[in-house]
Amino acid sequence: MQLGFLVDLHLCMGCKGCEIACKVENEVPLSTWRLRVKYVDVGTFPETKRTFTPLRCNHCENAPCVRICPVSALHYLENGIVNIDKERCIGCAGCVMACPYGAIYIDPQTQTADKCTYCAHRVASSMMPSCVVACPVQANIFGDLDDPTSNISKYIQKNQSNVQVRKPEKGTNPHHFYVNGGNVSLNPLASKRVEGFSLFNNITTLPVGGSH
Amino acid sequence: MAAHEILAATNAVVTLDAALPGIVWPWLVTINMWAKSIGTGVIFMLFLLIRTHPDQVKGLRFPTTVVALIFIHIFLLFTLADLHQPFRMWHIFFYPHLSSAITIGAWMATIFVGLLFLLAFVSFIKKDDALFDKILTWVVILAIPVTLYTAALMSQCTARELWQMPTESAQMVFAALLAGSAFMILLGGNKLNYEAKKTLGVVLGLSALMSFTLYMSEYIFGPMKAEEVAFILEYIKGDGPYTVMFWLGQWITYLLPMLLIVLSRASKSENLLKLAALLALVGLWLVKHVWLTIPQLLPMS
């Protein structure tokens, strides 16, 4: 079994329900996110549109974070999930530096690395990840990539000409796919970050782990 | 930030997103690299002097070992200080993950410290120079991977495209040679004659030249090989936030010391050589800090 995620960006309407469900389910502290939805506005008025992109850990098959972790706090589960043992983590932040997707953060309460685990604790109890349950339009599709009859496999099969992963050139083989994604939604260098436009205004960065 | 081809076409602007993490590896890591360069560099230089000017190093074996011990401990202290859970450092030894350069580096550095203490014992208590020189050979061999492992660690940071193993390895070795020769010029004092210092000056000048060449190669040719590198280097170009610090570092660490070394050879001035050494040591911190920081400014997602 190799669990994977797929987001149909054509369906996502940016409600951030997944973001909130994740926060609540995993008690993610303030100023940190396991899953977030990024809004990118494209075009020039009046020809404009807004794209919504949920971003989370990609649970790579060849995960740089697992490779760099000096104490195996980051490790693979048998179902393909990249999990983290917070009791073992020494907080070196090597994983934060290695992840090409910016998906790992230092938890300001425990001072250890943390990230999306595809709700491994829920999956172990045969439940879907909380973000999947919360999505009102079923844009999040979760399942076994090894099973050709699973919803995710069928979705990938059906949309095979339009399935993408983020930064494929990194060779990480993500287990997280996007349908109807474009360069603007998946490539962080294809959009500008202008201070004052964001809901967070001038807060464009925050201290890592709430300290140094 | 340079205008991206796609930006012009789409006018894509991030309008709502979470705040991004700031600098992950801060100045503490810069001191880590700087101190390690000195700690291993002086060992390389002691080895060189024993072979080229054996009569000059009689009183330098123990002081050099002490300097190496001090700076390796500074390196270890700042490594520990940078951990968010420093009291769990022992996990590296009891739950080691051997694919990580951090693990391998921690083990090698520990053995290196043990061997340095052995050198200190042999030179200060036993006063046996022959035995010291035998052990030193093995310490020098170990000092090479201890110097290089940070390059491996940086290359494992796949998110930071700027850091590539071949270039960073060379930069680490040149930094150790530069810092080691500079520190030995200052440490040598009256114990080293001008000829020995001239040899150290050659090492300092050549390592500065090679390092500067590598930085300029990245500066000019880096943007041609990867989009991320092009974006990162914009932070040290034009009115980028790190342009001044980058060029200040290049001048203080490489260009001015090279010039001063040439002048000192022409005028046989030890003071100019000492000034070059001092500038190189101070500037190395700046150079390392800029190169450590700029890839961390790029948004990853």
C-alpha cells in the first residue's frame, strides 16, 4: 500500500475548510501550518482570476527530509506516509532546509520539527484525513496508489494528461498530485509576493520555532 | 528581484498566504563553519610547516593543538546552540541515521576532538615530538572529511539549489586553508621566521584566489543553470539586500589580502602579511554568512 493525495484545483474554491480542519485535528499552534491554501491572483483588471492551491507535505517516495534527519525522527511508514517522531527530533532543522516544498516547520511549543502526516493517526483507525472530510466539494482525494480500483488511482487514470506534481525536477517522487494545476499555482517563483497585498500585510515571514 | 518571464505575462501576485518561515539556519551556523575552518585549518598548516620548515615548529605543536581544540569546541558549542532541542543531542549517537551528513559529521568531529586531546597530551605531558608527528598524520587525514562534511550537509539541503557538493567541498577546503594559514601567521609571532611566514602567505593568497574564482563563477554562470539559483543570486546583485555584505566580504577576505600579500613579498613586510591574515579571518565570516543566508530568503512554496 502506498497512500497518496490528489487535489483537483478546478474544484477547490479556496474556502480553507481543510486548513481549519487540519489545525483543529492536529492542534497545530498559532503561526504554523501543516496545510495551507495559497491564493494567487492572475491577470490585469478587469481580466483577472484567482487560483487556490492547498499546500501540504508531499510525502515523497525519495524524501530529502528523511535522508537528512540525523536521528531518524522522520521516517517512512509501511503505507508510504512520511511520519515524524517528535520525541526523537533534536530540532536541528535540517529537514526544514531540505524540503523543497517548505512543508516542514519548527513547532514553537515543542521546539521540534512537524508537518502533515496525512493524519496517520486517523488512517491507522481506517478514517480519512481530516482535510478530506472537511472539503465541501471533494477536491481532496486520498487513497492507495498501488490499488488500481481506488478513487485516487481512477482519478489519475482519468486525468492522466493533466496530473502534475510540484517541482518534479527535484527527483523526490511526491505522492501528492494536482489536477488542473498551472505554473502559477505550483511554482512559487512564478508569482510575486508584494507586501501589503496579503491578509497578513507586512508579516511576510515569522521567526522559525518562535526563537532564534 | 529580477522580473520573471512568467510574471510579466501573467502578473501573478500572491494575495493570501500564511507567513513564511524566516531564516532557518542563522548566524550561529555561520560561526559554526567559520570556527571549524580555523580548527581544521591550523592542523593542516602545522602539518605543512613540519614538512617544509621543521626547524621552525619546535614551539608550535602544543599552541596549535590548543588553538584547534578551542575553535573545534566553539564549532561544537554553536552547533549545539543552534539545536531547538540541545539536550537531545545524544540521540545522534544512540539513534544514528547514517544517510545524514549531520550524523557522520558529529561522529567524525567527536573522534577528531579525541585525537586533538591525545595530541595535546603527547606534546604537553609526554613531550614526544616524533610520536606527535605520527599521530598528526592521522589527525590531518581525519580533518579532511571533518572539513568537508558541512558541504555534504549543504548539498543534502535539496531545497537550496545554490549549494552543490562539488563547489561547496572546494569552498570548505579553501576556507580551511585560508583560515588556517591566516591564523598561523598571527600565531607564529616570533617563533616563525619570515620564510615560513612567506610559505603561509602563499597558501593564504592562493586559497583566497581559488575561493574568489569559485564565487565569481557562481555569480556569473550560476543563473544560467537553474531558475532558483538565478533568483537567489538576485539578493546579492544590484540593490539586493545582501549586495553590500557580499562585496564587502569578497574584498576583505580575498581581494585585499591577495593585494597585501603581493605587497608584503615585494617589501618583505611581516606587518602587511599580518594585516592580510587578520582581514581574511574577519572577512571569512561575512562571506560564509551571505552564502548561508541568501538561499533561505527564497519562498519554497
